[in-house]
Amino acid sequence: MYLDQAKKKEIFEKYGKTGVDTGSVESQVALFTYRISHLTEHLKKNHKDFGTARSLTMLVGKRRKLLKYLYNKDINRYRELIKSLGLRK
């Protein structure tokens, strides 16, 4: 599987407050970004996989909502997260 426990823990340690901090906005956005990049690579090879395309669209929407929440809540944390993940905006 592309996303095992070790990879999740690594993402949560890097972007969350602790290694088990799965609820913070930063850690959730980082996890969604990792999943989005994986699905994007999958769709480049399998362009007729419409179920995956729908899942990718839903993940992008979830990430966008979380980023909007963080933008309204704390603009400095939002800017740091965008810079560290390399997202456009």
C-alpha cells in the first residue's frame, strides 16, 4: 500500500504538533496533499479510471475547505503551511 503507518507517522511528526497529532489542520492538509499527489500520478497512467478521478476531486475540495478555514483562523499558519507544502496561492 502506498500509505502505511510509518509514512503517516512521518507526515504527522513533520506537520503536526506531535507524532500522534492527527487532528490539526496542518497535518490533515499535509496528508491530503500526499494523497492527492499519489492519485495524480495514478491518473497520469490510468486516464480512464473515473472513480479515482472523482476521489481526487473530492480530496482537492476537502483540502481547499481546510485551507480556507486556516486562512480565516490564522493567516500566518496558513502562509507557513502553503510555503512548506509548496502549494500555489
